[in-house]
Amino acid sequence: MTDSFTPRAVLVTGGAGFIGSNFINYFMAANPGCRVVNLDILTYAGNLKNLTAVENNPNYRFVRGDICDAPLVADILAAEKIDAVVHFAAESHVDRSISGPEIFVRTNVLGTQVLLEESRKHRESGVAPEFRYLQISTDEVYGSLGPAGYFTETTPLAANSPYSASKAGGDLLVRAYHETFGLPTLNTRCSNNYGPYHFPEKLIPLMIHNIIDKKPLPVYGDGQNVRDWLHVKDHSRAVETVLKKGRSGEVYNIGGNNEWKNIDIVNLVCDLLDERLGRKPGENRELITFVKDRPGHDRRYAIDAAKIKRELGWEPSYTFDKGIAETIDWYLANQTWVAEVTSGAYREYYEKQYGGR
Ligand code: NAD
Ligand code: TYD
């Protein structure tokens, strides 16, 4: 790989999801000369309304399809002369992976293998000499930490949930395609993201949504589990940085240096919304309900992100104070988005926008 690569045509998978759509919106604004093809099957988590800012951009194309569909992936790679794949598409929710693991293995393991195999053939065709493949992964592949220590890129993989096991399987296939076939690969592992367009099944948007509606706030177990939170725009910038400057075959951890116990984050969101909703101090905290713990619930995640800072110069720019306040304000200003997501009305948008195509 060269020191700094300027992609001309990027295949983004899962670009209608939370992080993928934030990435496309950010990346297309920052790289106006680059074509972006978004391949997304539109599961419950895919929402084209996240992409209204780019949908009429002539450099943007949406394809509704499955990453497991090898001929479709091959067609896109060849027809668009794709020189980079950024692979976000996944089943992403731990609780769903406990109630139904199969789809996680299909999408996150098999889907990754199909993309890698078609990428290998495409690169070997010589159409895109600078081709690279970027796998978006998670700190959850490293398992769980005790009260001290951090995950580094050399921490052994020790996934504990079907979700994280399927992501670890994808990451190992990425490694295998690099070692065995010489495919230029990059692999990022990021901590928990937050920000706009986050599906309200995940902790922060679920709490915001339930507080607005005065519904119970389910906190799993004792609420002392720790997560590191990164604003999705900082993640998007990190992905762009690794895509352009990362070294082939390397893994890069991405983190926010921003650890929170779940109960503290829930209390914070409650208090910020007391102010904004004109409720009396402490009122929202009364909605907190401790519920049965998630099976296999990882206790603590914490990322050592020194490598990406040292080698590529990336570090987070958001403070959590600013990021969480902006996020809460975004949800308050976009209650139609949330209502459409929770009612399922967002699914009709695809038919109106793309029906027949
Ligand atoms: P998401 O669930 O919001 O979005 C996933 C997207 O993938 C959806 O648009 C869905 O329609 C699409 N998709 C699913 N199966 C597909 C298939 N077979 N073919 C094509 N598209 C398909 O997920 P997210 O939170 O945006 O996460 C994106 C990526 O980032 C995932 O790989 C996830 O593992 C990783 N990640 C997420 C976080 C986080 O905090 N959310 C943190 C670290 C890493
Ligand atoms: P989540 O947003 O599902 O992300 P992940 O499990 O991938 O880290 O959950 C974040 C943390 O919040 C995790 O420790 C589980 C916990 N949690 C709750 O306590 N209540 C909830 O309703 C949810 C969705 C999560």
C-alpha cells in the first residue's frame, strides 16, 4: 500500500445502518470526488432516511442486496471499478444474537467471506491496482476485562457472545485472506459508538426514547458494567484515516478514552433530559428499573488506541459532554425519525424512493 491512498470508488456495505450512514454522510462531504456505492439489504436496522443528504448526489448509488450474494458483489466491484471496500454490514445487537444466533453467523462470517473472496478475484483481475479491503469490527472480539487494563491489538480474541464470536470469525477470515492470498486488508476494532441515527434498541437511544415517553429504563444486572463510548463522527474520521493511511495487514483499535458504568450513563441521560423536558430534578431517574442480567454479559471494555494515534495521527475530537448533549438534542429534534423507526413506517420510504429500481 502507498503512504496515502486517494480512493476513487468505494463500496460501502451496510451503509443504511447507524455507523455506515454516518460514515457515508461524512465521507462524501469530505471527499467530493469519490464515488460511493452503498450495498445494503435493509434489515430492520437499515434506514434510507439516514441518507437523504446524499441520495441525489450523482456520485452516490444505492443497491439493495445481500453481501452473501457473490455474483451481485462481483458485478458491483467490476462495473464500478471499485478500489476500496469498507465493510460495515452486520447483525449488530448482542441481545438479538442471544435469541437468534444463526443470522449472525450467516451475515457476519459468511458475508465477510463472500466479500473477501470477490475482493480477491477483483484485485487479481488488475482493474484496481491499489485495491484495499477494510473490515469494521468491534472491541467485543477481545472478550471482557476486569477492573484494570486495556485491549491492545495483540490481545487474544476471546469473544463471549454469539455477536462477538461472529465478528471475531469475520476478523480471522480477514487475517487469513491477507496471509494466504496477499489481499491488502485493514481491520479496525472500535468501542461503543453513540450519536445520531442510532437504532433505539441500543443503550443510549433506548434510554432517550423511553425517557421522552416516560417508560421504564431497563438496566441489566447491577448496572456496573463498563463501556467506552466514542462519537460516531470521530469513528467515521478514524475509518477514513485507516482507509487512506493504514498499513496492509494491520489491525487498528479505535476508542474514545471515555469509560462509563452503564448506571452512570443512564443517570446522566436522565438528568440532561430533566432539564430539557422541564421535569423536576431527579424525576427521570425514577424510571430506572434494574432487570435480569444479559447472559454472558461482558463486564468491562476499554480500548488502548495508542497505535492509531502514533502511526496515523488520529484521536477523538469530541468531548463526551459535547457529544452526549448534541445527541440528546438530535433525538429531541428528530422525534419523527424515532417514531417512524419504532412504528416501522421507515420501511415504506424505500419503496417510494427506490420501488421498481
Ligand atoms: P446497524 O445494525 O445499525 O447496521 C447494520 C447495517 O447492515 C444495516 O443497514 C443492515 O440493513 C445491513 N445489513 C445487515 N445484513 C446485511 C446483508 N446480509 N447484506 C447487506 N447489508 C446488510 O449496525 P452499526 O451499529 O451501524 O454497526 C456497523 C458495523 O460496525 C458493524 O460491523 C458492527 O459490528 C461494527 N461496530 C459497531 C459498534 C456500535 O457501537 N454500534 C461498535 C464497534 C463496531
Ligand atoms: P448495547 O447498547 O446493547 O451495546 P453492547 O452490548 O454492544 O455494548 O449495551 C451497552 C451496555 O448497556 C451493555 O453493558 C448492556 C447494557 N444495556 C442495559 O443495561 N439495558 C438495555 O436496555 C440495553 C439495550 C443495554
